[in-house]
Amino acid sequence: MAKVKPLPPNSTVAALASLPLNAEFELKFTTDAHGLRRVASLKALEKYAFSRRQHIRATYYDTPDGALLQQGISLRLRQSGRKRPVQTFKGPTQNQRSAFERTEIEIPAGPDGFDLAGFDHDIRELIAKATHDLAIEEQYTTDFYRRTAIVLLDACEIEIAVDDGQFITNGQAHPLQEVEFELKSGEPASAIDFAKSIALAAGLQLEFTSKAERCALLAGMIVPEHRPVRARHAGLSLDACIHALLSDCLQHFIDHIRPFRDEHSPHSVHQMRVGLRRLRAALKMLGKAFPETSFRAFADRARILAGGLGEARDCDAFQQLAFGECLAHSSRPADSEYLKEGLETLRAKAYKSASMLVESPETLSFILDILAYLARSGWLSEASEAHTVVLAAPAQNFARAILDDLFKRARKRGKDLLQRSDEERHEFRIALKNLRYNAGCFTALFAAPKAAKSWLADLGELQDLLGLHNDLANAQMMLERITPLAKEPFPQAAGFVMGWHARQSDTADKSLEKAWKQLKAQKVFWL
């Protein structure tokens, strides 16, 4: 597939500012035929009248190399029963906060079907820029039957759509069984809570990709992440900053759930944990500043989820270090194969547990609960009167105080670094992680992007050096866990791994103090 030259950052969203305001909020869940029957039998839905089945066929348009897909845009021609066909433009919303929000513009199709000229000038210009004036053509199709019902709840109107049919890509059909909850009017939080109750009762799986994106994935295309647009305004209030920050961290986590489901790749496991750890660091920081809020409770839930993915990540990290580096050469010990087989057995068990966790009711509830909390700006109603004033103040003031405090804590724990015990070094490493995560959260508030990038790079180098020392202890722990699962003992391979890690640790120690002094001497970017 040819590479598509992306538009400048946020240019798609900026272009949408001139379009008619027509935002869509929708939660989608996937299931199978049994799941659709469970939905139909739920007592909670008995009082709602579902429509008769309606046949829907939708064709999606793009360039062959997915230029629109890469910009988060989809173009669709939909035929619903005998109704006149309609064509739809979907794209990011201005100030988009999650993958569940979309701009949707729908117009009647032309007399001959899909007609790009039917859209107004701004949309046509946006599409031309996204495609670099390349021709668009039919790419994918969905063919399904839909039943709908309208739910009126807490001054909120929600449409439930139950879809059963097929994705059709490259001439091949794939099952399509989905349940969608689209907010027609009212506040999103009520729709989220209602969707959660139905999903848990019917055992549905939260989906993070649109039908167009799912078609593209099935066709082997790469779907970009749905990253919210980060606010870059020095006068941003703390309340608005919290919303942007937590949304971004949550999105980081959920962006990698679909790749994990499809590929079980080490990268997706690692990035899910990074997203959760970023989220937890932010929530812990906010929970300390606003103890009367639910921030701490969400931080505890994020910690449990990240911990549940830890074994899979440990296996991947050890596999990379052992067989990607120290045992990668042809002269490795013969008993390395026993170590490798034992590791693969442990890794398979760890990934099975990780999959169960990702698809568990606890993870689904966590995502939807924090999404609803964000939709309600729940911290505003929970905060004390004094803290409400702080939340309305510029976020820069809060960020400076937090980062000063975290850097002071790191300085204290990093004193006489080379004389510190392994446990004390670990505490120092944790302090640096908290500093780095929170510093990364607030860089957009300060007009010093180059200084921030340089400072965070030095901090990252210091963390990596500390990590090499920590890898020695982790390697011993992993060898102990692998030993009972191996067919035969592997003393030579184990000795080789431990010796290699010990040498790496000694090398790191020679650079550690210099890297720490360099970071302390560098001017911080938040002054």
C-alpha cells in the first residue's frame, strides 16, 4: 500500500470549524448471534417497541490507499429499505474528546447514486486536501438488517439499533453483529449509563472502531489512532485541562484494545499499560489535590487493570531482552531452547489472562464509568467550594505547583544515588515516572515546546538507565517463574542471561550519576 502524506496536525479538525454543527455521540458494542438473542430477551428492553427489520446496504468510498481513512474521515452511500439513498460525511469533531464523538453530515444522494458534488464547498475542499485530489471510489460494503427502538430517559433520547449482517471486503464476507446506542438529544452521561447496563446484562463487547474502520481493518488497512486534540492555550482553566488530560489518557488505553484483540502484539500490551499508568498518575495527582472527589477511586481501578496486564508485559520484555539481545547469537547455550519453550508456555498463560481481563465486565465498566464521569465533569459537583475556585483558575498555576513538588520529591530520593539500595533506587525510579507522566500532561500549557522536549528526553534517558539496573532483578524473577514450566533445566542459559544483565547494570551505573546531574542542571520548562 502506498503511503499517504498526512495533512498538517489538526488541519482536518480546524477545517471542520466552518461546517454546520452536527455532532454525533454513539456507543457501539459487538457480539455474536447468541448475544443478539440475549439483547432481544432482556426484561429491561421489554417496554420499548422495536421496529420491524429494515434492510440496509452501505458502500464506503475512499482512495485505494485509504487517504480519507488516515484523516479520520469516511464517506458513505446508504440505502435503507425503499427510502431514497443518502450519502454521509463523517469526521472528527472540533475539540474532539473521544473516539465516540463524530461530526456527521447527511444529505440526499444524487440521481445516479453517490455524488461528491452534492456536499457543500467546504466539505469538498476538505476531501480534496485529504486525498491530494486523487479519485475516490467504492472500497467496502456493509449489508445488514437493523431493528431500532427509542428510549426516553432523564430528559435524554437514545436510539438503540440492533444490526445483524455482514462486512464485505475484497469480495469476502465477515459477520456483523452489533448493538449501537446513539444519543439523539440530551446529555451523553445518561446514554453511557444506560448502554452500560444493557451491555453488562447481555455480555456485549465495547467496540472502538466504526463500521468503515472495521471494513478497512478486515481488508488489511492500518487504522489511525483516535487521539483527542490537545488544548494549547496558556489561559486554559484547570477544569478544562482536567477534561482534556483524562480524555487523552483514557484514549491512549482504548486506542490499543482493538490491536490487542486482533494481533495480541507486545506493542499493544505495552501501550495499554502506558495509557493506564498515565491515567493513574494523573488521577493520583488530582486525587491528592482534590481528596473529596472520585479521582482516587478511579486511580485504584486503573492500578488493578494495569497490574492485570503486567505478567504479559513482563514476558514480552524478558523475551526481547533474552532472545532479542543476550541469547540472540548462534553460540548461545544449547539449553536455551528449554528456556524459550518455558517462556512461551508462561507467555501463553499470561496473554490468556490479559485477554480475559480486557474483555471483562470490570474493564468495560471502568471505561464507561470514567467516560460518564468526564461527560458530567463529575469533579465539579464533588469539589468543595474552595476547590471550585481552584478549578476555575488557570491550569498553569496548578501545573507549576505540582511539577515543582514532584521534582523536589525526585531530588530527595535521588540524593547520593550510587549509594542507594535496590529498593531505594526503585522508589527513585517511581518518583521519576510520576514526574515524567505528569510533566508530559502539562507541556501543552507552556510556550516552550523545544525546552520541554529536551527536558523530557533527558528524563527518559535517566529512567532507561535505572531500568537497566532494575532488569537484573526482573530477570531473576522471570527465570524463577519459567523454571517449573520448562521440560528440562536450563542452568547455562540462566547463567548467561544473569551475567549479561549484570554487565548491563554495571554499565548503566557508570552513566547514571552523570545523567542525573545533567537533568538537575537543566532549566525546567514550566517556569
